[in-house]
Amino acid sequence: MATQRTFSIIKPDATARNLTGKINAKFEEQGLRVVAQKRMRLSRLQAREFYIVHKDRPFYDELVEYMVSGPVVVQVLEGDNAVLKNREIMGATDPAKAAPGTIRKEFGVDVGQNSVHGSDSSENAATEIAFFFSGIEIVG
Ligand code: CMP
């Protein structure tokens, strides 16, 4: 598998507990490189647009309010098979179902406050990266 990029968010529950470094260590130890990163407060509009695919889900409003409740760190991760590898490093969406050693198992609070977001396909990764970063901000 060739080098690939994926999009990641370190969510408010994790930034509140000062876990950015520990989460980045998981990525780096398992072969992903942080090639772009910025800490920001999402506006409600940005959060609604970013998660628009979930607009009809019962948890959409709760998800948006949570994502604007504190700082996030948005990132581009690069490596072999980065989309799938990141999903393995994150673990299952629900921390209670995540495998030992994964970010969500170690740090996640519940299915909403699950510490990280990661793209679920290379197509979505490209869309999500372009939502937050311009080309000159990504340095591989
Ligand atoms: P994420 O990978 O960011 O993509 C969508 C998010 O919706 C997901 O992680 C969860 O944090 C969140 N989510 C999924 N199911 C629920 C739920 N039942 N209640 C609240 N949030 C949810």
C-alpha cells in the first residue's frame, strides 16, 4: 500500500485533559506522521457542516454542541494505509467496545466523548483535509 493521508481530530474531552501529546505518541509509535496540525475552536457552523452526513441522526445536535464545547486539534496523518491504520489505532467508536491499547479504550469517556475522530475512507479523508487545510499547510 502506498503512502496515504487521513484526517484526524483530537476532540474536546481529550484536549481538556491535556492528552494531545499522548495521543500523538500513539500515532507516531505506530507509523503515522503528523504532517499538519492546528489547535482551534470550531464555530457551530463549522461543526454542523463538518458532520453534515449525520444531520438526520438523533445525536446530531448533541454531537455539534460537544464539538464546540472546547478546543480541538485538527490534523493530517500520513503513512502506509493511513486511513485503515488510524482506525485501528483509534479503536471502535464506543470506548466500551474498543480493543485494549487503542486511543478510545485508554482515553475515551463514552460514545460521544470518544477523544478522536478519523476519516472512514480515502475519499472522505480528502474532503475532510480540504475542509481544514490548504496545501501549503501540509508538510510531509
Ligand atoms: P466520529 O468518528 O467523530 O464521527 C461521528 C461521531 O458521532 C462519532 O465519532 C461519535 O463520537 C458520535 N456518535 C456516534 N454515536 C453517537 C451516539 N449514540 N451518541 C452521541 N454521539 C454519537
